[in-house]
Amino acid sequence: MSNNIRVAILGATGAVGTEIINLLIERDFPLSQLKLLASSRSAGKTIPFKNQSLTIEEVTENSFDDVDIVLASAGGSTSKKWAKTIIEAGAVMIDNSSAFRMDENVPLVVPEINPQDAQKHQGIIANPNCTTILMGVAIYPLHLIKPIKRIIVSTYQSASGAGARAMEEVKVQAQGILNGETPQPEILPYPLAFNLFPHNSPILDNHYCEEEMKMVNETRKIFGDDGIRISATCVRVPVLRAHSEAINLEFDQPFEVNEAKEAISQAEGVTVVDDWANNYFPMPIDATGKDDVLVGRIRQDISSDNNLEVWLCGDQIRKGAALNAVQIAELLVEKNWLK
Amino acid sequence: MSNNIRVAILGATGAVGTEIINLLIERDFPLSQLKLLASSRSAGKTIPFKNQSLTIEEVTENSFDDVDIVLASAGGSTSKKWAKTIIEAGAVMIDNSSAFRMDENVPLVVPEINPQDAQKHQGIIANPNCTTILMGVAIYPLHLIKPIKRIIVSTYQSASGAGARAMEEVKVQAQGILNGETPQPEILPYPLAFNLFPHNSPILDNHYCEEEMKMVNETRKIFGDDGIRISATCVRVPVLRAHSEAINLEFDQPFEVNEAKEAISQAEGVTVVDDWANNYFPMPIDATGKDDVLVGRIRQDISSDNNLEVWLCGDQIRKGAALNAVQIAELLVEKNWLK
């Protein structure tokens, strides 16, 4: 890789932005310049980076003039607001929000699945939703062998998906309940400590919430297969930063379990944790801070010859968001696909 | 109802035993005598009951001589140990353990579903597993209209299913984590506070755990339909005492959502909480302490014309265990099925 990439992080103070900074250091990203951008509220704060201290700048019309890659994680409205400016400045935006994911001119990329799509970008590459990324890396190796026809998935989503303040809220709520109080939720719509609730994103006309339809539509786009039928039930659980998913996969013929396990274990971005003897399978505490998605309980569905079931946990902030975005940036640099 | 039923609670100090005592008072069960039985460890302790104070007795060979109904919730080995003694004493054991559930001579009863089976008892009636009861009352009304062909269910099971000490452990763990410690689990196999894990019951040869196969086998027995194909993924979550379940139901033809909702709403033991406008659905905190199973998110599965999806929460200790057992006792008294 060349060592002269100028990167800006838009939304540098959030849970994902913070993790992106960590990952750029950890993965020794070939930076020549790192610019931390945020709203005026955060401007002027400093953030340690290697041996330096970087000052957060307020994003303006000229922020992107000397930038190659913008890693955006400040929400959909911010991404929409600055997209044109970023593209006109000649930079590429890797966008964590859902704003452009289903835009047919915007590639939606998981590097382990469809890296080739990144090449087609016109200035924006979208980072998929966390639940979609985690499921995708786990099951795509199977789809390559025998096409998946239908997916029924139930999620167990951590507080981090609702942001750093939601994570803090769960801890404060838990302490309050342990003290015998009845804490009132502020960030999340309902109490989450010692509780759970169906995902609170807006409900669409088909009675699936937006989060659930992201899993449906984004998976189809990333896999390049509009024929996969998918039903998702998304649930928020009192876990801090790793999501879990129970996935039922239908093929049009039986898929031998050992072959499936072998395929998943050889795939990039996945670690198989499938210890039947000790009843030890992926757990959020084991997935937290890990790059790989942990996949286990790979088994024959006893209710249907053509179905398999898998269970996974993955760090929502890392592979579910920040890591996938940084991997896309690395891909653009390696392949020389920035322009 | 007559007012002369002599009841013994075997395992009176556990989470379920305690709730049975509360329910006998609340529901004004026609008691002429209540005997609280437990191991020698608890014998001599007193428990308040109405205006009295009842002393816990150690269970012995003669404990059941003057008893009509034994409500047993002290675990499978205790139930097995005393079953013959109870039957020979002329009492009926309503057993919360899994010891006799699949015995063909033992009815497995959910009063809202198969009350008639209770009449066939030969001294033992089994109370189903919590997850089975909660799912059963929610979906049986649909099965009566169009037979259910296949069920795919993912559970979100509270700590209470592992007993009162597991509930306490989750709270202690949560406090430890909030204090920055790394608490070691004692009752549960893995940390549960701010974590979750696939159910830790023994794994069977088919790679389903015992808890999952209870949902499969018990549902078939209660519904009286061995043809229903069922796959369950059971997961323990850091919630105290209400279970949740995401259920996908396959019929052999489409089932109109409004008809399904109407059928469930008219069923006994169920309250529909299906507020799409406000994104308000069943949550453990709302189900806790309630007799009814809360059912919502009743919707067409977008991945299959012949499938519906439902979401439920139910109090694991009440309808999932103690209440169902007390309802069976009430049924025996009302119908005069004690002998």
C-alpha cells in the first residue's frame, strides 16, 4: 500500500468514529493525514492519536478539499448533507449510515463478500447495517456452494447499535434497578436493563420495522441475488456491544453439516466456535473486541431436510460498523480504486 | 368448587413453590389444608400464609397420607423418588419437572389447550416446560382453525428458568460488572449479566439441547399432533423472570392476519399487545407478574405466503410453571377428576 492517504472521519466522537480511530492505528492504515470532523458542539476537543493529539474540527464546505477518503458515521442526514461536497472535492465517502445503501449507483460492500462492487463507486460506498454484515460473512460461504433460498433470522441486538449514549443508559438503568429504583429511559424508548424489546425503528406498511427490512434488502444487494426470501425479527437485548443472531437457512436440497462447517471455517472474517461436547458456542462477551464473527451451532434443522441452522455473535461496533468501513478503505487503496 | 382439598407443595421454598403459595391465596383455591414440604435443609423454616404461619416439613414416607393434590416443583429426581409413595397414598401429583412429561401414561396438560387429557391421569399429571406452555397458549387458537405444519422458534429466556439462585446471580454479576469487576458464574455456566448464551441443557445426538427438544416433543403431545415439525433455538438472556419467543408458523395455506389476531385475542390465557402505530409490543417487564401470555407482532411472513410470525412474552414462573400447575389442580377439583 502507498503511504499517502489523507483520511477524514466525519462523526469522530461517536462510538463508531472512536473505533475507526482505534482501527486505523491497529491496522497501520497508510495515512498521510487524519482529519477529525464533527459538529460545532465537539469542535476544539482533542483526541489522542499515536504520539500526537488531534483537534476535532467543525465540518465546513472546505473540510474535504485535501482529503482522499471520508469515513462517515454521523448519521444519515449528515451524510446526505455533505455527500455532494465530498464528491466534488474528489474524495470517496465510505458511509456508515443507511442514507445511500439502496441507491443503485452506490455499491454496498462487505469486503469478504462482494469486494468487486467497490470498484463501481461514483464517490460513495455504503457500509451495510450491522446485523446484515454479521449474517452475511457467516452465511455467504454456504451461498457460494448451494444458493440460499430463504432465511428466517431472529436477532439479539446490543445497546451499542443505538449509540454510545444508549450503552451508557443501559448501565445507569441497571444500577438504578439494583438500587430498587425504576429508572426512566431517555435515549431508548423503553427500559432495556433486565428487559428487551422488538427493535424500535419505524414500522413499515408490511409490518416489518426498518431494521428488519435492512437485513432483507441489503443482504439481497450484497449477495447480488434478489431471489433470496428473508424474514427477520430484530430484538434489542441488554447486552453492551455484540449482536447475536439465530439463523435458519433453506436450500433447494440438503446441505451436509460437515461441508457447511468446513466452508464457514475456511472463510475470511469468521471463526467457528462449535464445541458440542462442552456446550460452548459464541457469546457476546467472547465476540466483543474481536474482528471475526463467531459462528457455531451449525446443525441440520430437524424440521426440514433442506435447512440448516447457525448461531453467531459479532462485535457490532467493529465488524458491524467501523471495521467493515476501514476494510473498504483498505480495499480502495490496495486495488487503486480511489478514483 | 368444594372447599375441602388437602394440598401439599413439594419444593415449597423454590421460585416456583413460592409462587404456587401466592397463587393459592390469590385465586382462593378451595383448601382445607396446605402442607409445605421440602428437604431437611429447609425443614423448620416458617412461611406466612394468609393469617397463619406455616412450618416447612421434611418430606417423608408418610407426608402424603392425608393429601389430595401434590404440587411438585423440587426437580425431576425428587419427583421420581416420591411418585410411587404419592400415588399409593391416593393423591395426585401435578409435577413441574420433566421426569414424566413424555411418559405415555402421564397426561401433559395446558388447561387452555388440552384440559380433557387431565381426566386420563393415573396419579400423575405433568406440567409442561415453560417455553412450551407460553408458545402453546399463544398459537393453539390458530392450530384449531388451520393446522400448523411447521414451527421455527427462537427463545429469549430469563434467568428464572434456572431457579431463584440464578436470578440472584444475574443481579450480583451485574453489580460486579458495574463496579468494574469480572464476576465468576456459580449457578449458571457462563456470565449472564450483559451477556447471553445458547441454553446450557445437555446436547442430544441430533445437536438440539434438551430444552429445545422439550419444545418439540411436548408441543406435539399437548396439541395431540405428532406431525408438527418444530425447530427451536433456546437462548438464555439477562432478563429476570419473563421469557420471550419469536415464532414463525407454517400452514399449508395462507392464514389471514386479521383472522389470526382475532382468534388469538379471543383465546383464554392470552392478551394481544399489537400496537403497530406506537411500535409497542410485548416486553418482559410488562409480562412479569401477569397471568396472561402477551402476544403481538402478529404478521404475514414476507418470505412465505403460508407463514405467519408472532412474538410473545410470558411470566416464566407464573404461566410458565406455577400458574399452569395450579390451573391443573383447579381443573381436577372442578371436574371432579381427582380420582
